[in-house]
Amino acid sequence: MADKTLSGEVFYPTEDAIRQAHVKDWDKMREEAERDLEGFWAKEANELHWFQHWDKVLDDSKKPFFQWFVGGKTNIVYNCLDRHAETARRNKLALLWEGEKGEFRSFSYFALRREVCRFANVLKSLGVKKGDRVTIYMGRVPELPIAMLATARIGAVHSVVYGGFTVEALAERIEDSQSKLLITCDGAYQRGKIVPLKQIADEAVQRAGTIESVLVVKRTGEPINMEQGRDLWYHELMALPIANGGCQIEVMDAEDPLYMLYTSGTTGKPKAILHTHGGYMVGTYTTLKYVFDIHEEDRFWCAADPGWVTGHSYIVYGPLLNGATSFMYEGAPTYPYPNRWWQMIEKYGINILYTAPTAIRGLMRFGEAWPNRHDLSSLRLLGSVGEPINPEAWKWYHRVIGKGRCPIMDTWWQTETGMFMITPMPCVPLKPGSGTRPFPGVKMDILSEDGKPVKPNEEGFLVIKTPWPAMLRTLYKDPERYVQQYWSKYPGMYMTGDSARRDEDGYYWVIGRVDDVIKVSGYRLGTAEIESALVSHHAIAEAAAIGLPHEVKGNAIHAYVMLKAGQQKTDTLVEDLRQHVSKELGPIAKPEHIEIVDSLPKTRSGKIMRRVLKARALGQDPGNLTTLEE
Ligand code: PRX
């Protein structure tokens, strides 16, 4: 219940929010979870279906390689689809979709299971087996979740690559995962234009060299190249008799891999985070149920892209596990007009909207008149994720979109965590800009460089002290890096890579990344990726990328480049470089600003000191420079 003694600006929960909330007293829930962590998660897991019950909830004997629900047999897809399709929920809408051009498609649980089974049969006919990796590179169309679920149904492992990435990013991810099958679309609509997904895929497939078949979903109908013997149309295969009938579900070990998702890290290549069937299922099911307080009649809209973890956990798996109706929209929030989102909330009666601060700031710029033209009274809860939300944006979202009655769930989590970690629930008092406190059963702390908890309101490194079911199990093919990257700074603790402070009420305030990861419009990019795209240009010898504050995007990329000997600075070089990065990695990675410099600040061992560049750009003191080479 609301504690009326909190300090600072506090928004107390409404009577309505408390009345219908699954959780009315989160302190009690937290105490229970602390008293018996395994019992807490076992109770949630027991609400789902297991082909065979687990022997042990948590095995920490090989930490940090934790195992959850050891000995249990399940399949997350059974719990997403079959569990509902065999009950009264069979005719309930599982997935609602609107295309950018205004088309509408919907699938009941029964229909979604049928489509997934048909596609799973197609995958089997192409020789896909348990444990095989399948790369999915698509626009935001219903066939994307269908492809994910079909892959998982037969025990294969999906690797979804965000449709906004381009050639190099895709090629690298295909090659690293050694996928033989790629599922893509002929193109994707984005702001009325067509993104040539198949053309990008063709180039990436050529660079990667592991792909044997490419399955193409027709979305735009524009002419594309179809390579004989390699490329196949989705709709043609789905019309064949091999697609017909049900598809026996693969019984999976709780710890069998479900998917891998590449994310940017501190150094080198993007790494593949590995999630499993059992623990991930329990974590996403539980967190969505309690945080967004899912009820039978809810229409839940997570406006992220399915190609990022937010979409995996909270467009696809979490909502379906809960038997909710998940809404998905193909296009941009402001296309063709800035009321597009508000129009859809009114049209479909959306109850819960979950989005990113960058989208809120972007929409805020167009003023209140756009949302005010629409009836948003169906909304009950709002959510935010991806980066810290600035209090002005929080208050605008709360007042203009939520009309002052919808609590905002500011959820902090990561690709690695799989599920919400620091998050409010509808029954708790909120402070704009704070994600409040860790989810019950999750213990976190903020430490100084030497590993001591910092005092209230002091900044430090954010760490996680207890294992949680949806945690990543390892980095694909790189267990050493998993240990080194996450578990070595402070023994026994998971290092998030973020800095944060905790106020006198125990509320957490995440400040941002402390490593070489830049959050651009909530998307996670590594400085290493951007720099390697820059140096792949013929004129560039060395490059450094940093993030600087940006009003809408949160951070924008600024790059510093050194030319190769003999290369001249031309009028078009900077623009050429920006286009080059966009072509290699994708438009989201395109630097805002590029400066050609004669030297870059480096340590004596040759590491670029991005912190010095950042301080200079911000007019701040660069701090300790004793390791600087020159
Ligand atoms: O820096 C934190 C920021 O996003 C990072 C994780 O990025 P990614 O793996 O792409 O996952 C994003 C969506 C789960 C974190 O290390 N971040 C995420 N949510 C928040 C946040 N920062 C502040 N507040 C949040 N609510």
C-alpha cells in the first residue's frame, strides 16, 4: 500500500489501480520471496505446464552457470499456444496487428497455433532440427512472431536480427550463429517507403556463406531477386500439403536453448545472449502478470520492435504465456500523422501501452492537440523502457496520455536479464525518473569501485546479487567471455554495466551505461561496431565513437576519424562516411556528427580514451590523464 512518508515528488497509486491489482502489498511479496526464493519461483512455475516436473528449482553448484528448474521438461510454445488453444481461450484474440497502410489482421489462440504448426511443418520439411539455429530478419509483420514460435516449437533456436540493421550487422550475426536457414521478407514499410530487406539479405548471405535456404514472406509485392535452388516463398510452401495438420511439439529440457539475441557489448563483436525454455518462460510470465497487472480482458501493446529483447519478452512470449491479447503495429509512431498511435489506442481499445522514452519525447514535440483529439479512456496502465526517462517526459506521458489516472511502470532490465528487474507495480507510489525498486526475489546493490555499497544518493556501479530465472545462461560459444564480462569485477555478483544511485527511500535511479555502449533512441550500439564500420571505409585509418546527449534520442553518436595517409578531406567525405555506416550497420547507427582529426587520445597501450573525447565535447574536465600517451 502507498507509504505516505516518501520524500521528493511522489505520485501515489489511484484507488482503482490498487483495487484491481494482483499485488496489493509488494513489501509482503518481497519478504516472502526473500524468505524462500526457490519456493517463490516454484509457485509461479506451477501455474504453467510441464511435461515433467523439475527436480530442483535452482542449481548454483556451477555458478555463474546457474541452472533453473533442473530436470523439468516443457516447451515455452506449448504454454504460449496449446495451453490456451485447448481451453475456453481458444477463440480469444492472441495477436492483433495493424499495418502501416492501415490493414488489419488478427489471430485467435486457435488460429495462431494452427499457423505456427503449419510453419513448423514447413521448417521440418526443410530439414531444420532441434538445436539448429535459424536467423530471422523481417519487418514487423505477424509472420515474425509466427516464425519465432514455429522455430521454438520444433526445438530449434531462433536468432532474430532487428530489421533496421543492414548488411554487415546481419552477415556477422548469421555467420557467428552458423545458421543454415534465413527467414526474411521481400521488403518492409517504413514511413511510406520500402526498406529492401531481401536485397540486404542477399548481400549478407553472400558475405556470411553459411545459408542454404532463404524463406521469403511477401509483404510489399515489389519485384525482388529469387535465387533458384536457394530462395523459397513462404506462401507457396504454406500452401503445400506438407504444411497441413498439427505439429507434435518437441519436449524440451528446461535448460535447452530457446533463442539467442545479439547485443552490443564493451569490446569487439556483438555477443549472442542465450536464453532457455524453462527459466525464461517463468520469468517473463511472472513479471508481465504482476507489473502490467494482466487481466483476462486486457489488450496489451508493447510498441517495441520484436527484433529486440523487449519485443521477444513482452510482445511475443510474456503476453502469450499470460493468455493476453498482444497488439503489434508495423510502422512509425508519427506516420502519416503524429496521431497514429492515439488513433490505434482508440480504435482497438488498448488498455496498456509500453514504450520507450525516446518515442514519448518524439511525440511530445507535436503537442497535446494530437492525443487530445482521441478517446484514450481505455488506457489503464503505461510503461517505459530502454533508457532513463526524464521527469518532463514522464509527467507529460502521465498527464496527457494517462490523464493522470494511469500509473507508469518504468521498467529497468537488459537483453541479458530477459525480464524486468527494477520495476514498480501498479500499487506503489512512483517518482518520475525512478524505476522504484527491484522485483521481488531480485537483490541488487550499488557499489563503489572497491566493491563497497555506496551511501544514499551517491553514484556507483549497479550489480545484481541473486540469480533470477530468466537470466542469460551464457554467451553463445563464448563461456569465458560470459564469466569475464559479467561476473569478474565483483566476485559472485552480476555486473550490469550501468551506473545508478539509490535515494533515502531505497528507490533506484539508473543514470546510464558506464561502458562503451551507447543508447541511441533506446537501441543499444557498441562503440566498437560503429568504429569498425567507419574504418571499413577506404579513406579511414582510425575512428572513435562516443554518445552525447540528444533531446529526443537520449544520446546521439559523434565520431572522430583519422584519414589514411595520402587521403584528402573532400567536401563530401563526412556525408559519405555517414552513409557508409548506415549501409553497413543500419540507419540507427548513422553518426549525427563526424569530425576529421589529426590524432586521437590514447593510453600508452594504444586504447582510445573515449572519456577524454566526451569530456572535451561537453566542455568538462577530462579527469585523470596520467595514462594518456600524448
Ligand atoms: O542502460 C540500461 C538501459 O538499457 C540497457 C539495456 O539495453 P538492452 O539490452 O538493449 O535492453 C533494453 C530493453 C530491456 C540497460 O543496461 N535501460 C533499460 N531500461 C531502462 C534503462 N535505463 C534506465 N531506465 C530504464 N527503465
